[in-house]
Amino acid sequence: MKIESIRLRNFRLFRDLRITNLPDMAVFLGANGSGKSTLFDIFGFLHDSLVDNVRAALLKRGSFREVVSRGESGPIEIELKFRPDPNAPLVTYELHVGLGSTGLPVVAKELLKYRRGPQGKPWHFLDFADGKGTAIVNEEDYGQPGVLEVREEQKLDSPDILAIKGLGQFQKFSQVAAFRRLIEGWHVSDFHIQAARASKDAGYSEHLSPTGENLPLVAQFMHQHYPGRFEKVLRKMEQRVPGVTSVSSAATEDGRIVLKFQDGSFKDPFIARYVSDGTIKMFAYLLLLHDPKPHPLLCIEEPENQLYPELLGELAEEFRSYSRAGGQVLISTHSPDLVNHVELDELFWFTKKDGFSEVRRASDCPIIRNLLREGDKLGYLWKQGLMEGVDPR
């Protein structure tokens, strides 16, 4: 899946935001409080709403009043345009969340639609409001000669439940189910070094969690079931972290799993709690980026933390390779060293106007384009103050 555009209204700092032509890898700059984390939280909010409901997702963030833009009454509006694969039609998912007659949050509008061709009315897979609506049940046949659409009316248990959650459990709503799986597969990183260092009760984990606390289990799983991929991760660790020759997971006497890092200069390996933050973080990123079942979307906040600046160029290329292989990567950063390795059409920055966030694209700035052609690097241009509005001063 590739998200091509994002439109937001009344979601915290974003009173009215639109990002179009989103590349496979996008890097966002901005001062603290400018909207980088809020942008990523859009994906977290949709994921939480799908797992539970919109009321629970809002309570996790304070309340509807805490999430809706200051001075606005709503509704909160989220629109994503995406392609399930490169040759598929552009699909639009639109969600409006407001307050119902009881004063509690409800799904005021939910659409999943696409246009089969350049002309004609968009075809709605589903069209819901306040817990009821209609959905197509003959998606595979509709559009064939002589075949008319078959649409069923449906009612959800509660108006705060997403229709893609309820209907996405049934095979006859195949496109709805596909979008639901895509949201479930998003990875919004909230990596915590200390959580990743800890030993873990013996068990089973295929994919790295957002906080990284299951890192030992994921390493064990990949080593056992995908040894070729795990060996590739180890070779990259050797190249990027001086001295590391192998990484293994081992069971302790009390049945827990710990990570051990072998330094070629020493006979015995070091347990994870004794190695550097940067070593742990690089290993976690490499496992994430070499997942046998990659996530359709990665959101990574400030990957430069704890990493030596010279490694950031290689990490940027790892993220770019992941995106070129079919995933999509959104990154926020405060690091000029990382930005020096970003391509012009990959870079965006946030500015604040009248208390709300706006986004600008580096490729839209003629001065930046010209200086880049002359050999300057984007990180240096940022530090020289050429990205107007990104510096809060």
C-alpha cells in the first residue's frame, strides 16, 4: 500500500492540512510542538479506533475536546488516498468523528470509495454514518457486463465503531477487509531503549512491537525460522557497529530470554543491558527493516537518537530500500546529519501560523533546488536558515 495524500481537519494542531504526492519515503522537520508527532498520531488514532472504537481512541488522548483543534467544535476529519498496489485505482478512505446527541463521540461519516476511471461517480465500497449504512457485497463481479451492484444495509452495535472493523471480518466485503488488514499492519514506532534491553519471558514474537520490549523474542524467532535474513542482519551489524561479530538470544535458568552481543575482542558475550544504546537501537531497526512480512507503513520518530552521526546515512539508505521494496516510511528528525542524506522530494517541514501547523515541501523552494544542484546538502541548508519558518525563533 502507498498513501498518496493526507487531508486533516480539526485534529489538534491541524485545523486544515493537506499533503499531496507523498513519496515512498518522507522526512519531516519541525521545531518541538510543530506537529511531527501529531501527524504520526493520525495513524495511531486510526489503529486504536480499529482495535477498539473511536471513543476509546479519543479517551487514550484525553477526550474529544482535547483532540479537536482549539476553538473548533468538530467534526474531526481524516482523509487518506492510497493505492493497494501500484496498478490499482486510487482509493479514498474518509472518516469524520463528532459528538452525537448524547454528547459522546460517534462516527459521523465513514466512506471507502474509488473511481474506476477518469469519469463518473466514485464507487463506494461502504457508506456509513452513526452506526448504520450500506456496503457492496459483489465487489469482484461489479463492473462486469450486465452485472449490477448488490448493496446491503448494515447496522453496527454502536455508533462509535468503525464500519471497516465490523464489516472487515467478513470475506464478502473483501476490499473493506483488505483495508482493515492494512491498518492493522501499520507500525508506529515508540521505541524505548530500556524496554528493549530487558529480558523477556520465554514465548513467541514474529514482529517487533512499537516499544521494542519483545526484541529478544523477535531475534530468536528470526534466527530459528529465517536464518538467512538473520545472517544478513548480523553482517550489517558487523559493518556498522565496530566489534560486534554476532548476536544471539539465550534462555536463563528462570526461563527468560536475553540478548547476547559478541565482541570479537572478548571471549564471552555481553548481555544486552551492558552494551551501548546505539548498538541496541541499530539492531532493533535492522530486525524491523528485515521483517519477513514487512509492514505496509513505518512511522519512525527521531531515529538519530543514540546513534553515531556517521551511521545516519546508512540508516537513511536502509529506510529508502525498505520503501522501494514496497513499504512506505515516514520519519521525523532533528538531525542535519540525517537530512544530508535525504533526497529533495523526500523532505517536508512544518511551520506554525496563528497557532496551527502547516506543511511545506522542500522541492517547492527554488532557492533550495538551485543550491542543491550546485552541491549543497539539505541538512546544511536547513542549518543556514534557508527553510523558512522551520526555526521557531
